[in-house]
Amino acid sequence: MDKLSKSVIGALHLAPLQGYEGFPGYEKIEELALVDLKSFQDGGIDAVIFENNYDLPHSEHITEANYKIMLDVGKQLKQNAQVPLGVNVLWNDHTSALKLAKGIGLDFIRVPVFVDTVKTSYGIFEGVGKRVAELRNELGIDDVKIYADIHVKHAVNVSIETIEESADMAIDAGADGIILTGKWTGDSPDTVELKRVRTAVGDFPIIVGSGADKDNIQQLFEVADATIVSTSLKDGVVDAAHTNLASWEQRISEEKVREFMDAVR
């Protein structure tokens, strides 16, 4: 994506991959991914990012078999995509994400732990920082954007840096945009923190990474340049007992996407 200007990035959550509870087989994963892509695009979304959201518990690196699944599904998504397409490999597998970007021809990646050190349910993760930009250069894909979380959700920040300091560190390490989230899926960022980061980074791109819905998007876009959204656009109801608030069987609703985009514009 060349420029973020009140852009909405739909997060396309793949069904569980091989070895994870609920794995429905490759053909079903691809089928459901294409269904969600169509709903996003028919609803007027600006871009889409796909990720292995339901591979629980997450690990730092995906297996070779699941890399192959994401590569093959990603190629099918790319063939059908009419908007910019990106990837996030959970929990923080930036190497696989960049290789997928090269192999598929993606426009951007998301890196959840870029400069901070965080404690999660899956272990402690240390920021990969400049290694991401260096690998991007080695792979010859400098046009692929790096969108990097700071003080990311689903984690406790072990680092001592303030959120403004983490923002500056992410920019110095080569991020093309910084992502701010709430504490958990479905939580929007603290508006005070959001404004503090805006003051610190000037006009550098800020992306809201969680909690956006049709009711708060205008307020968030008073500060942010883009948002990544998924949960509020799914069929059915939110399940507070579920880690991701929705099951992998719940599909993206074209109607909800359209309503969200109407609220944006």
C-alpha cells in the first residue's frame, strides 16, 4: 500500500492449520478464505491481511507444512484479490511472513513484536527490529511495507520504554507504519495513548490494530491513518469466553463490511 489515508484493512482469519484443533483440511481452509475475501471486497474494503489466527496455542515459528499451506492459500487469495494483500504469521514469525510476501507478491506484512520485549501465554518474545528490514532487503522486496505493533495486545510489556519511545524505536528500525492496539481482541486503543503517540511521531502512519467498529471509527480516525478490523465484521455474536471472541466457523459478513465502510466515508 503506497499511502494510508483513512484506510480499512480487513483481517482474514484462516481456519486452524495442520496440527491444531479443528483443522478442516487444506481444501476447506482455501474455500473459506476465498469466501471471506469475497465478502470483504464486495463490502468495499480497502485492503486485506490474512493470518493463522486460530493456530492456538501460537508458537514463534510455523512448521514447514503450515508455511506451505499459507503459501498455497495466499497464492489463491492473490489471484482473486482486487485490493492490496498482506500477511501476519503468528505469533511473530517475520521470516515466514517476508518469504510469503516474496513468494506470493504481497504488499505488506504485520510484525506483532518489533522493538519491545513482551510476555505472552506462549512465552517471552523479543523484538526483531532491524532484522526485519535487513531480511526484506536481502530478499529484494523493499517495496513490501512493514507494519509493526508497539505495546501489542495479548501481552505484558517487559520493556521499560514508554509507548512514545517504542514508537520512535520502531520508526528507527525501519517500520513503515506503527500499530496500536487495546489490551485484548475487541479492545480499542486508549485514546490518550493514541494522541500521545500522534504527537510524538508527527505525520508518520498510525494504524489501529484492534477494537474498531462502525460506532467508534470516526473518533479513531481523528488521530489514526488506518485500521485493521475483523471481529466486528463477522457473522453471529461475540463470545467473550473465546480467546478471539469468535470461532473460526464464523464468516465475514458483507453487510457488516458495507456498514463499516459507510461509517468511514
